[in-house]
Amino acid sequence: MSTDTDPIEQAKAAFFEGNALFEAGRLDEAMARYQTALTLVPGRPSVLANLGVTQCRLGRWTEAVHTLGQATRADPAHRDAWIALGLSHDALSNWADAAQALQQGVKLGASTALIQLSLASCLLRLDHADEALQALDQALVLDPTLAEAWSQRGSLLRDTGQYAEAARCFEQALAHGGDEELHRFYLASVKAGEAMPVQPPRAYVQALFNEYADDFQSHLIEHLKYQAHETLLAPLIKGGRRYPLVLDLGCGTGLCGQLIRAQADAVDGVDLAQAMVEQARASGAYRRVEQGDLLGFLQSQTDPADLVIAADVFIYVGALDAVFAAVHQRLRPGGRFAFSVELARGEPGLQLRPSLRYAHTPGYVEQLAQTHGFRLCQTWQAPLREDQQKPVMGLYALLEPV
């Protein structure tokens, strides 16, 4: 009997050709051969698994989840299929499904440092801190030089108040090639005497808010009881004054713009995170919203502003000398500068906290105002938001150019 027309033999040939193409890095061609094999012998677990792994490697996450789901049902002991399924769910932000699949793959013996790191990341997303720490510890047993595992372990310990051990982790991340600027920033937040960066890494802030954007407004108001925008703008709104041009620095999703627009002819906003910019634009509260650094935004325009606002923004800026100078330059005579900072006490006037937010003392704000030609019209203290169900106190200020 000839094997040329035998579907099983043809499927085997296609399968082995696919394997060779996969090993050669020709993934699209490998995928096509696996699909040919499945057409000839539908449901074969080994072919489903290899096809799903290839789809995962190609970033075809939704297809991979479908294929690998079939593969793991057909062969529950196929560890590579479980791992690829977990990684595909991870890429689709299906954290619970991802963790479950990765854990199953690990139980079957597929344990590498990178797999444990991926598992830890999913568990952190699910707020399973103890399990995440175990996965990170296992990753570092398997590869003590894995900088990202040290970094995530440090961040987890920082969030639970274990600052000395967090500092050791960040030092290890630096020693093993972790991003210098980012980990110096992390280290300064938990280690006394460490040189404090006067600004956060731009990439850190950008990534933080791009990732946070979808749930930002609901999380901020419902869970963190955020009120800085209302507290800051209340006296301005009550005063009833009209502002031809308002600049909203770090506008986020547009909470301040929506409150002040009834008293403004135009509101322009800026935010570092593109995902935030898109939501602010969609709010309809702004004439225009730019994506970029607030200092560049202030310096790139020449239209005089009547009001500049910055609600709970300077916590991610740090040193404010350049900002005050740029605001003073943009404000017309009689204009106003309204902002909040996280309230700090003692010295120095600028402090980086373990939350990775900057705080500023009243003396720091007063000195900046005097140096850059502002008069303090009003300052008051009130909560900004909550952190672990405790109010975070802020200093609110209303300034005018002298």
C-alpha cells in the first residue's frame, strides 16, 4: 500500500516538516505545515500543542489560547502546551487563567526562571502577594542573576513596608544589569542616605499611567476616594471668575477640565501618557490635549494663560523650580496658578516616599513662590486621596504673579 495517499503518513510528514521549520525560526511556514497536519488528522494532541506554541511565539495570542485549550484538553500532561497557554493568557491580560495554566505547567516539571517570573507577575496582578513572592524566590534560585526578578521582589517588599530587604533587592537588580535610572529611583525611595533623583524616570511615569488609564477614573474616585480636583477647584468655582484660557497640567482623564470648563472659554491639557490623553480628548472638556511633558507644553506655547492648574500632579514631577518659572512666564498679569502637592514635614523640602511619589513641604512651596515672582494668595491643607484606607494629606495653594 502506497503511503503517498495515506492521510496519517501525510500528516506525519507535515508535522515533522513543521518541526524542522520551527527549529529554523521559520514560524509562519511551520504554522502552515501544522495546520495541514491537523486537516489530515484532526485533534491530534502533539500537533495541536506545536501549532499553539508556534502561534504563541508569533504573538497570535487569541488563536494560541483556542488551539492550546484544545491541546491541553486532549493531553492534560503536555507541559509545554500549558506554559504557552499561560503566556498567551498573560499577553491578553487574563491573569487568573494565565496563573492557573502556568502553575499547571510548573507542576508537570516545566520550571525555569523566566516561567516563574511570568507566574509571579500574574499573581501580583491578582493581589496574591505571598504566592508571588514564592515564585520570585524560586526564579532567583534557578537564576540568581535575573535582574527583573530582583526588581519585582524589591517592589513587592517595598509595598509591604520591608524597606531594608527591598533596598537589597534593588541593589542586586543594579548589580545584574537592571535599568540604572529606574533602580536608583527605586532605591532612593527605600534607603536613607541614598542620593535622591530630583525627578522620576520619564519612562516610569509614562508606563504607569498608560497601564492605569482604563481603570484610572473609577479606581481613583471609588477606591482611593480621590478628591484633589474638587478640593483644589472649589474656591475658584465658588468665586465665579471667568478664565479665557485655562491650562491643565497632567490632565489625566479630564477630571479638572470637566469641573472648570463652565468658567473657561478654552481649556488646554497635557499629559505624559497617550492613553490618558485619548480619554481626556473624549471627555469633550478640552479645546485640545497634547501628549508630552508638562514643562515642554508650558514652554512651547506663547498664548498667555489666565489660570494654570495642577491637581495631584507634582507628586510625579519632583523638583518644581523649572515648572514655577515656566508657569510664571505663561501667566498673564492677574492670572492664577492653582496646584496641590503631597504634604511633607521636616527636611529636606523635597522628599521621595516609598510610594514612589514626591512630597513637598510648605516651606519649599513658599520659597519657590518667592524666588519665581509669585504671591501666595491662599494655602490650605486637606486630603488628596486615600492610601490603604488612610487619608493622604495635601497642601493646596493658589498663587498670583507679583
